[in-house]
Amino acid sequence: MKKQSFLKGSAILVGMVVITKALGLLYKIPLANILGGTGMGYFSAAFSVFTPVFSIVAAGIPSAMSRLAAENAALGRFSNLRKQKRVAHLTFALFSLCACVLMILAAEPLGSAAVKEPAVKYALICIAPSVVFCSIMNVERGYYEGLSNMLPTALSEVAETVFKIVLGLGLALFTERYALDSFEQRGRVFGIACRDSLSAHDTALPFIAAAAILGSTLASGIACLMLLVGAKIKGDGITEDMLKADPVTDSRRRHAKTLLTLSLSIAFAAVITTMTGMIDMLTIAPCIKRAALKSPHIFEKYYSMGVSPRQLPTFMYGSYEGLAMLIYGLVPTLTAMFGKSALPSLSDAWARRDKAAFAESLQKMMTVSAVIAIPSGLGICVLARPALMFLFAARAAEVEAAAEPLAIMGLSVVFFGLSLPCFTVIQTLGKPAKAAAVIAAGGVIKLLLNLALISIPEINLSGAAVSELVSSAFVCVLTLREVYKLGGVRCSLLETYIKPLYAGVMCAVSARLTYDFIDKWKIVPVNYRLVTLTAVTFGGIMYFISLYLLCETPKNIIKYAFSKKK
């Protein structure tokens, strides 16, 4: 059975993330232009309600399966491994099916009580079945990740994203056209009388958002089917001789208990991680409403751009979640893949009590995470508005609302990008409750700061960004401390963090200076998108030069990646 190295596994997962995030932008940008800030509020609210449910049911499955598969493979218990996979499919399919039914039944009260938007129920009903598809996929993904094979995860993620673009955007556009045609012919949109075309479009927004989410659910179902068929055809590399060598297996009850205990403990930490989205969903709109009542003149620029006072809270929340958080989440998702790819080698080294191998895998993971997170976060800080204009030029009001919060959140990208891989390490060490405790404390900080800052009219939406920054910095410091304490290893502070930080500052300063110089002194008219791309390119060149001159570990990793001996 051939295994992929940490670097090869990381390369596959990072390549997958780059592709899926690029495709995701092709999905989210047109969707944001279709829905606008208010429609993205419906869309984001449905996902904010769904994410905790998904976290409880399915988020812990890949890590649990990966860890158990890696341990069984390291001990040569391949028959037990196969049985474990069968039990996992049955257990989590039933578990997720129950969650799906409950979510459908509770869609209307959740939309009315939690989100204060009864129309969100349509989106919640459409998203509920995806928890079943994702649970089944996560069993397969975790199983192969534990065997150090990242290809099934990567291919299924890419396939899911492609179908999401086709089906999500296709159904959203179809629903929008159907609603407007219905208004022109009958003066009604889905049975609701409307005064004019603008009112008709606003009435259709919850249904358009639900259609886009339905496309995402169908994409998950298709990707799940493709993953199962591909796994059946390709196999897992375990031969009959390997199965016969150790025929003893644990009971189904023991497998189910182990899987649920481990996955739910990890899921608990994942649920706590989703607190940020829930806190924003519950606090941003009400706090913005209070701020607008205190000082309506501060929000007049949005009213002049076509946002009504009634829509303002949902519009601001949708702009924050649909634009700023979209860019904010790109980098941490990338660094999380290093934790995922390191999990098999970390689990294997921990099971064998090989402290040297564990320390080596940890050092690689943290260094590469820092090398990516630091320049990306600082770059977002200095080019927040140009980045938003580059992606959402047709949405001037939403860009205006999201630009300042995104600039603040660029620093959060650094802390969050370093934290996510650490959660994987803590889970590998069997201490997910410690990660959950740290994240819960960070959530309390964010909640208190959201309530205190967003209601101040002069701060408004930037208050959510400040609270995210303080919370993520707190979580990062404590999580790094726990990793090194539990693992009993130390990493070079200078090599892992300080030198990449210096190179990242050089990158950000170079990018901003380049942007300002071209924008101010351009001799011939230059498209603003070209200006942004040029600034990013110069910043990247300066970063790689600085990194190459300062840091040894990235050079060693590159040399290792291109050496013949793997």
C-alpha cells in the first residue's frame, strides 16, 4: 500500500484548495451580484444556522476516521480498518438523516426566532439534505486521508465545487428570471402581490437564495455519488494477504462507540469554532439597527445608494458575510490543509511514540502555515478596498460597507491561519476539549466586543472586525501554547514566525507603495484591476526574495520536495 509523503499530501490538498477557492470565487462573485447585500444576508443566515448542525453531525468525521485509520494501518490491523469503515457509514448515515429531518421540521421557527427572517426557512429546507451527503463523503475522505491518500478528498472537493457553480448559479438565475416574468405577467411573485419591479426583486430574494443553496445541496449529492463509485472502482490498496494477516476485528458496538466518542469530541470543538458565525448572525443586524436609530446621518451614504432603512441591518450583515468574510476565509482554509495532510504522519508518530518524527512534522506544518498566512493577511490589510473592487466592482454599496472591516480583518487572517492547523495537532493528541475551551473563551470575547462596538454609530460594522481580531489573537496565542505544551516539543520562534513576519511586512509595504504610485502617477489610463494585480505581483516578488534571503526552513522544504529521495 503506497502512502503519500507529508509534502506530497500537502501539495495535493493545497492545489485542491487553490482550485476550489478560485472556482468558489466564480460562484460567490456572480451570486453576490445577483443577490446583493440583502440577498446575501438570507444566504449567509441559512449557512450560519446550518453550520452548527453540520459541525455536530459531520465535522468531526474526517479527523476521527483519519486518526483511527492511521492508527490501524500503523498496527497492521487492516481487517479491523475495513470493518470500521462499514460501521462508520451506517452510523453516520443514520445520525445525519435524523439531523436532516429535524432541521426541515424546525426550519420555520429557526428562521423566525434565531434569524428574525421568516423567509430564511426556504433556504434552510433546501440546505438540510446536504448534511447526509457530507457525512457519507466525510467518512470516505477521512478513511483515505488516514491511509495518506489525499486524492479522493481533493477530487471530490473540486467536483463538488464545479457542480455548485453550474447548479447553484443556474438555479439562482432561473428563479430570478421566473420571478420577474411572473411579476410582468401577473403582478405577483410566488403568490405575493408587488408594487413595482424593485419590490418584485426584493420579494424574490429569499427564493433566489434558496435556489442557490438547493444547487449546492445537489452538487454535494453528485460529488458523494462520484466519490463512492470511484472508491469502489479504484480501491484502497489493501490486499487480501494484508487482510488475512490479521483477521481479528473489534465488535460493531465497539467501533460505533469509538467513532461517536472521538468524532463528537472533535465535533464539539468544531461547534465552538462556528460560534463566530452565529455570534455575527445574532448581533450584527440588531446592533446596526440600534446604531442607525441613534445616528441616521452616518448611514445616509447607503440610503443614497438604494438601500432602504428597513433593509439596512440585513444589507450590512450580508455585505460583511458575503464580501469581507469571503476573502477573510480564503487563507485559513489553505493553512488548515497543512494540518489535514500532517494528521496521518502526526498520528503515526504519536502512536509509535516517535518524538523526533512528531517534532519534524509539526515544524514543517507550522513553518509552511506561517509562510502563507503572514504575507496574505498583511496584504489584505493594505489592499482591502482594491481587492473588493477587483471582485465586486458592480456592488459599490456593499464594497463601501465591507472595505474598512476587511482591512482590520487582514490581521485576523494571520492569527486564524496559524490557529487552524494547531487544532488538528490538539485533536491528534487526544485533547479536543482543550481546543474547545480556548475557542469558547475567544467566542465570549467576540460576543462582548460585538455588543459593545457595533452599536456605536461611528464604528458600526468595523466593530465586528475589531472583535474578530482580538478574539483570533487570543485563540492563536493560547492554541500555540497548548500545542507545544502537549506535544512536549519546541519550534524555533525566529525561524518559524519572526523571519516570515519581516518578509511579510516587506511584501505588504511593497504592494501598497506600488499601488499608490501607479494610481497617482499613471501616465496613461490603466484599468484599476491591472493596478491591483501589478501591486500584488510586486509585493509577492519582494516577499519571496526576502523569504529566500532570511529563512532556511522553506529552502530546505523546497530542496526536499525536488530531491529524488522522498
